[in-house]
Amino acid sequence: MTRAPASPALRPVVARVAGLNLGFFGIEIAVALAIGSVALIADSLDFLEDAAINLLIFAGIGWSMRNRARLGMVLAGILVVPGLAAAYAAYEKFSDLTPPAPLPLTLTGLAALAVNLACATMLSRHRDGGGSLTRAAYLSARNDAYANLAIIAAGLITAATLSPWPDLVAAAGIAILNADSAGDILRAARAEWRAADTTV
């Protein structure tokens, strides 16, 4: 079954989502660097990635099915980048296993969750309307909400244990979640590509 083309009503939605993500990226990366949290670094890069994804979708609305499929493949690659960055940050963290400050970690996770739930809610009504593009935006916002729950849990466990490991485990989970979604988006883009071939 071929997915419908993206609705023009999606354009202002992805513009608002991009703005929210870009704004919170600046906040979260500042906190992450201040307290030395690998999980917050990974999540802040997710916000930057989400802003890029939604801006690309903004540009791609109205494109042909084949071009949307091409852009979907690019977005799948973009989703992998924060995971790689988080892996590098985790590697660097092993040279100084100081736990991040638990209160800023938890509060930033809560604020990020609020932002991502707002974005996921805005995108949810469009997630099946534009193939791999809108699926990329929705999955990215949804995944970030899950990641924020992991960060909140990491903050609470860090407060109880003063261990650096909850932060590192949360960062690893964010990387795995992004890799899984990248595969999902790539499969959706390939399905669009095949559908475009049958309509030629």
C-alpha cells in the first residue's frame, strides 16, 4: 500500500518542531558540558539532529515520491550520527569516571521530555501521511522522549549511588535507539522507492 504524499499542513508543524529542537539543543549542550554528562551530550545532539531532519522535511514537502525516498535515505544516515558522537563521548569519559551532578541531569531530562512530548504530539497526526519523511520526524521525537526517561532514571540512580555508570548506560541506550530507528526509516524509504518504480 502506497503512503499518501505529505500534507501541506505539515510544513508549519515541522517548522515549529525544528525551532523547538534548535532552541533546546543550546540549553542542553550547555548543561551537558557543565556537568560532564555523556547522556546529555548524546541527547543534545539528538535535538540538533531533529532540527536538521525537520528543516529537510520542510524543504522536501511537495517533492516526488522518488525524491522523498532519496531524502528519507539521507535522514536515516543522519539518525546514526548522534549515536557515533555519543560513543566517542563515552570513550573520552573513561579517562575521568566522575559522575555528573544528578540534580541538573534529572531536571534537564524532565525539561527535554516536555519538549519532545510536545513535538511528538504535533507530529503524530502526520506520521503516516508522508512516507519516510514524516516517519523520520515522528520516530526521532518519540525516541527522544524515551531517551529522556532514561536520562531522568540515570539522574535519580546517580543521586542514590554517585556512580558514573547510569549516565554511560543511558548514553548507550540512546545510541541503540537511534540505530534501530535509522533502520526503520531506511526500510520505509526503500518501500517508497519501489512504489515509485511501479508508478512510472
